[in-house]
Amino acid sequence: MLALWALMLLFIIYPLGALLLRTVFEDGSFSAAPLLAAVQNPNNLRALRNSLVLALMVGFAGTLVGLVFAFTVERAGLGRRAAKLIDLATFLPLISPPFTTSIAFVFSFGPRGLITYDLLGIGNAKVYGFTSTFAAETFTYFPIAYLALRPMIASIGTSLEEAAFSLGGSRWHIFRTVTLPLILPGLANAFLLLFGCSLADFATPLILSGSDFPVLPTEAYLQITGLFDLKSGAILSLLLLAPAGVVYYAQERLVAGRSYVTVTGKAAASGKLDSVSHAARFGLIALCLFVTVAILYFYALLFCASIVMAFGANHTLTLAHYHVIFTEGLPAIRQTLIIALIGMPLGGLYGIVVGYLVGRTRFTGRRAMELISMLNYALPGTIVGIAYLLAFNDKPFALTGTALIIVACYVFRYSPTGIRTTIALLQQIDRSMEEASTSLGANRFTTFRRVMLPLILPAFFAGLGVVFIRSMTAISATIFLVSIDWTLITVKILENMTEVALGPAAAFSVFVIVVVLAVSGLLNGALRYLTAPNLRVSKIGT
């Protein structure tokens, strides 16, 4: 616990404290003047307003699309193959670099885009602005809402809906008065997640928003990288905290004081209710398939762009772009894989240790440890990256420019997934198993290693997977921490996009997707192999 507290103080509390101090102290004395000046600046207010509008619309639209997908899969009688196709389409945006959809939008709707120029004959089409940014972020983030809502809809037994249906309620009335209120916490949580993702995203706006639609994350990034003004960048990033806090408070108030219990342990009818009419079922499936085909089209377009000379101008097949990324881009590939492979086991171990201590032991400060461990995950990536840059740029902890600072950023930002999964699994494990081990003479470490660890392996592998995926695809926090010695694939993609080298950018994106799919498959296979003996033993014991 002492080691964990030391690490949390160094890599979570200390950077945030450095960020706050930089914004309110000037020449060694307290001063709120820079913060007030930033708030009163018309350009900053415009960027803040744009960020809020974009985040609200992405939150609403993405949650709605995620709800349609989840309800269709669970209630519209979708076939198994169609459900697998939807799962694949929703998985792709989650494992892709943040620029993938942006690149596909440029290839589709740009001046030489496949749809605007080749199909519609529109020359000099304008792809940059609010509409493209909004659409790209919605396509990128709605799978988060789908993953959050599908288990909730699946857990709702049909008995309540059947009772309402037997009393004469129409299908729409049942959905509006029974099903929808029961998934309200999931809707609020999905909206909060999408709002936070959009609010912190600077990659998509940097490519698609253009000069007509500035947002705060890109303005903070340009202040630091373009004007080398750390203070202004820190102040602009802090302005993101206020709307994020307001939305979080509103979400808590929305679901507070109500009961949403649907799993009671009591026997219930297991029959399937015909939840939607034939016309509604056709409309829902058509909408889901349209979005799914659009996503698959974007990724097919990305692959095509990586194997032709110049997409939209010269469609001669070539492997030149892959030659570029495996020669000029090889250092970035090697360094990204090194960082991901180091951060993956550290993040998985950190997740289950913190999760086990918080979920299974009692000590002073347990609640504080749980809250602090979630801070970097809850804050926008731009804030975390700038905080690390300010904290570790000078002595006594001059770590900027090293691989250690990037690994630490990934571990302490993305390990909370493993922490929360561990806590959730521990809540399902009876304490009598540990007590039996202790009564037979095993110490606490042996009990943890031989009894508890095999049972919480899914949480460990969840932590491994998330840290690896984010190490390969994230950029919002680590864009401020790269250096000449250590860079990332996502940074190379950004450089290629700004230099209009779209072919290498597409090739890098395809490479990342293939690597993440391969590693995810290996992790899933390893988890099945390791947990299969435990399942057989549990069946024999039962």
C-alpha cells in the first residue's frame, strides 16, 4: 500500500497539482488574472462554446445510435450472423487510431473524394467544418454507448414488458414507459462517456474542424506546440473541467432516488416477447445495417488508400506506402510496440492489485485510494498530458522525453478499467473461499496467488487488453510527451495528415488495426486456456 500511495502521489496527484499551480501563480505569487483573462477572451469563449455544442450533440446522437443498435440486437430478433457483423463493426472504431474516421471522411467527401467527386461530380467539395467533425466523432464514439447499453437491455427480463402488453399497452407505449425508464442509468452513463470523449478529443477536430470551428483541445495544443506557451495551454485545458463537472453532476441527479432493479433472483418467464412490430423491426435493422455498412466502407476505403499511389488521383496498386512505414516509420513502430508491451503487464498488474486492495481489504484511506486511482481516467486526456508535461519537465522529476513518462501516463490513465473489473468480480466471490484457505494455514499472499488470482484473471486480461489498445491508438495525452528519442505511431499519422501524406497515414492505421486484432485474439485465447481448467474444477467441486 505504501508503494501504491507513492506511485499515485507521484503520477496522479503531483501532475494535477503542478497544473493548478501553474494557472494561478505568476512570478511566485497568487494571481487569478491570467485565468480571468482567458475566460474573457472572445476567441477562447468561442472555442469553449464550440466544444460544448459539439460534445452535447455527439453525446445525444451517439447515445441514440448506440441505443438503436443495442435494442435491435437484443429485442428485434436479429440473426446470429447479423449480430456478429454488428459486433465487428462496433469493435473496429474502438481499436483504431483516432484519425481513422477523419482520414476516411477526407477520402470520401474531400475535393477528390470518392463520393463527392467521383460519384456526385462535385468539385472542390468542402469537407472541413462542424458537420464533418460531428459525424466523424459520432461514428467513432457511438460503440461506447452500444457496449454500455446492450448488457442493460439484455438484463431486463421480459416479465414487466409482458405484463404491460397483457394490460393492453402498445409496443411503443411499453418501450416509452417501461423499457426506457429502466435503462435510464445506462443512457445517462453513455451520454456522460460520449460527452467526455468528444470534449477531450483534439485529433478529429484538428483534422476536420478547420479554422471556422475551433475547439478548446486544439487551441490548447496549438498554444503549447505552436506558441510554446505552457501557461495558456494549461489554462485553456482547465476550462474543460467546468462543463465536464456540470454534466457529471446532472447525470448523478438524473438517476438519483429511483429504483432500476430488474434482476431479483426470482423465477420469471423466459419466453421472448415480440417487442417490436414488423415495420419497426425492418426500420431498426435497416438503420443498423446502414451504419454498419458505412463503418465497413470507411475501413475498406482506408485499406484501399494504403495500397494505391494516390487515392482520388492515381489508383495504381502499390506497396510503397507500406515500404515507407516499415523504413522511415520503423522507429515509431518499434518504440510504440516497446512502450505498449512494457505498459501492458504493468497496467494489468497495477489494476488487479489496486482492485483487490480496494475491493477485498479494509484500511484507512481505502475510499481515497479508489477515487484517486480513477482521476486520470475521468479527466480529459488533454488535461492529463499537459499536467504531465508541466510536472515532469524540470527537476526533481525530469522525465519528459523518456519512455518512462509515456508508460506511466498509459498505466495510470487506462488501468482503471482493470481496477473496476476486479472490484466487480470480487463482489461475486464469497469470502468463505479465502477464509477456508487461511484456516488451512495459507498466508495472505498464497491465498491471493492460489485462490483469488485464478478467479479474477478476466479482470487482469481486461486490464492488459485496454492498456495495450490505448498504447497503440491514444494520442490526446501523450502528444505532449513524445520526443526525438521516443515517438508514437499516432504521432506519425498526425504528421502525415498535416503534410497531406494520406497514403502512409492510411498504411499506419491499417498496421495498428491488424496488430491490435492479433494481440486481442492472443489475449482472448490465453484467457480461455487459463480459465478452462478452473471451470472444470469448479464443476467437479459443485
